[in-house]
Amino acid sequence: MKLLEKILFNLKFESPYVRALWKTRLFIPVKVHGIKVKAWKVSQKIKGSLLKGTYESSEIGQLTSLIQSDERILELGTGLGVTTCLAAKLAQKGFIWTFEADPDTYGLALNHFELNHVKNVEAVNGIIGKEAGEVHFYVSKDFWESSTKPLDEAQKILVKMMCLDDVLGNVLPSIVVMDIEGAEYELLLLSSWRESKTIKKIIVEFHAFSDYKGQLENLAQIYRYWNIDVPLKTAEEILKNQHLTLVLKKQGEL
């Protein structure tokens, strides 16, 4: 009887979460922020975020309010391609160049571009840095924890690194979207970002401090170079415990 009750409970399809859960069990894509995703191909932790609709929700909110139809967008950290697909639909007269380090996640993102009939995207398996070359990358089972910094129980691989100056010169982005698992604190200090003549805004997810003193110093320096609506002290308090999506605007930009 208890087993039957459990089955009947799971069949309460009026719950959006339960409907989405059953779709993944039947290998049917679910919609996340209006984008179709093969949620059964990711870890349980990430699947839970997808089914609850919380996956990249803060970035999504910024994208929908800032992206115009003709934007040229540079995205660092493709992930599953959810933000990429949404950006491509918003910038239907523009184009998106997106970079993902993890080869498996990159392949899944390509599947999602096809699944969502997204055409105005060019995806690259690699990362961006000061100079071109190769760098070690540590792949976690929860891909959003993968990083260029060593991780316990992570697979170490070599990935291609492209020169930031070369990428900016070729792409000429008007907007940058960045979600690179903590590497933003160092990468955003490169002068190429603020010297760019085309970049208007950078939408960046700052990850919770893992090196409080060092990352806070870097964040304070970033605040000196860009207009940011959230006060530094407020950002500091939030980043002690959780991630925070901020919009960096060129000095003089509204």
C-alpha cells in the first residue's frame, strides 16, 4: 500500500516540478527560462537547479533587460547554453560568440543550440586569457564547479587558451556575459576590457569569495574602473556567502 501511495504521489502531474522530473526520466527535454534542455545528461545537483527553474536565474534577469536585437555578444562560460540560447533569441539581428572549457559540457551546449534552432552562435571549446597557449583545467562532475584551479576529485585536462586582445579585436562585442567560476576576479583586471571601444556593459556572475582578502582587493580595483550600481560594501557582504551577478558599465554609460 505504501508503495502504491508513493507512485500515486509521484504522478501528481499538476506540480511543474513533478512534470519536469518525469520528462527527464522519459528522456524528454524540459524548458528552463523558455529554453529546451536535456536535463537527464547532467549531475543530480545541476538537474535539481534546472527542474526548480533556478538555473542561472540572476544572469537571465539581467540579459532580458539589457540585450537589444542587434547586439554583438561575447560569452565566457557557455555551460549548458541556456543563457547563450536566450541571448541569441534576444539578439536575433546580432551574433553571439561563446567559449566553454569543458569538452563534454561544450558538446551538450551544441546539442542545445540545435534543439532550440539557434543559428546566430559560434561556440569555441577553450578559454580566454592574457596570452594564447594551453592551460590545465580541472573538470568536476558538477560542471559549474570546474576551474583552472586544482579541485579534489576533478579530472585534469589541457584546454586551449586564446588571447583576449585577439578575441576582442575579432568579435568587437557590445556586451560581454561572463560566468567563469571565480576566474573573473583576475581576468577583469586586464586593461583590454576597459580599453575596448565597443564594449558597453559586462554582465558578470561574481562567485562567492574563496580567497577573501585577495578577491576583495581585486573587486575593489574593478569598482574603480567601472560604474556598478551595487555599492562595494553591499557586494562584499553578499559575496561572503553567495554568488552575485553585477553589471559593469563603462565610465559615462547610463
